[in-house]
Amino acid sequence: MTVATLSDVLSKAKENKYAVAGLVVLGWEDARCYAETAEDLGLPIILQAGPGCRANTPVPILGKMFRYLAEKSSQPIVCHLDHGYSKEECIEGMESGFTSVMFDGSKLSLSENIEKTHEIAELAHKNNISVEGEIGFVGYNEGAASQSTDPIEAKEFADKSNCDAMAISAGNVHLQTNTSSSIDTDAIEKIQSLTSIPLVLHGSSGIDHTLRRKLASTTNVCKFNIGTELRKTFGDNLRKKMDQNPNIYDRIQLINLPLQELKTVTKTVIENITKF
Ligand SMILES: [Zn+2]
């Protein structure tokens, strides 16, 4: 049984200069595929359920699913709730078996964000659960624009919010379908000169693998959230294989069609940032 907290895996990653993949889960099949890949590689991962996943499957079911996979694994697996927008959402995650919750107060004022993140962190820490906060705003491809993290505000947020990991905005953008993001490494260095908290980059599908590896091995970025790269692998291969297999109609057979390709890409994603 290796149910881990975010704090467990990120403190080791920071100390040993690697990063851990925050893998965006949409359902049972991809979650199981990620856990099997981590087991094959002998490396830790973070399974994360974001708002899209939670809109489709209730949080208590996702909590049980993640815990089941983590308990069966010999590798550390973090059961993480991604982008909780309220205290209530975070509490539901904590009560459902998640070992880590992200409170996304990035749209609030600095003082409100600190206050709410702190409140959630206090509650979480009493139950040995980790909290990720966000400062600055990571925008969305073809959606809301980013607001870069101000290093001075980041220091204040890290010092006062009591969170265990801090998501920052430094050129990373959610939902990128190609690796064209231009990351402001100077801003990352400035932030880590002011605070030693492990850093998180959301929208890492937009960052090319060479840069991810470099950031993992040379900066305090200890968690890369990867969603679109994996969702695209699943969807593109599912479509292709359905065309090639017009006689398959069974849901379980259909949904298993792209899993080998998903496993191959997941393996590359994890190894690239975690194994040096
Ligand atoms: Zn995100």
C-alpha cells in the first residue's frame, strides 16, 4: 500500500532534483493505465481529478477509485483533487479519500487567496492531507488570458498561506495542443530565490519535453500537470482504431482500444521528468 501525499512526493523530488507528473484523469480506464505505468517504471505519480472529471463522476467515487489504485501500487501514488474552487469542494475531496487538494484562489485578491488557502491548509494538515495553491493566473488556450505570477506576491503567498506546493503562471497555458509555450525561466528563478516552496506548472502539455526535463532537474518546479497531451493520445487513437475495427460495438472493448498507445505516451511523460 503506497498512498502518498503531495508533500511526501514533492519534498523528495525537490531534494533529488526531479519532478513528478500530475496526470489528468477522466475515468477508470486512464487512471488504471497511469497506475500500471507507474508500477512498470517503479516511479511515483499524482493522479488528479479536475472539474471536467468531477462533472462526470461524483467525487466520492473518484476518491475510492484513486485510493484503490494507490493501495494496490508498490509506488507512491498521490490522490489529488485539482482546481477546487471553494472550501466545500476541497472538504468533499478530503472526506472522500483524496490525500491532496488544490484550492484555486487565483481569481481572488492576494489577501483573500492567502486567507482561504490558509483556512483549507489548516484543515487539511490536521488530517495529513496536502494543499496546492495558485498565485497569478494560468490562462486557457482560446480562453481567459494568463496573469503572470509576481515574485514578491508569490513569496508572500508561500509564507502566509501554509500550502505545500504553489502553482505559478510563467508562460504556461492550459489546454495547449502543441508544445509552443514560451516559459519565463527568469521569473521561475526569481520566485525560487525568494521562496523554497515546491513549484507547480499547470498546462505542461504546452511545454516541450526537453524544457520539462531541464526545469525538473535544475529548478524547484517539482510537479508538471499533464492533461491535453494524454487526452489527445486517447482520443486520436480511439478514433483511428474505431475506424479500423467497425465491427466492435462493446463499450469495454472500444474504450480499451487506445490504452496501449496511452501507456506508451504516459511512460515517456513520466520518465522524462522523474528518472535521471
Ligand atoms: Zn490547471
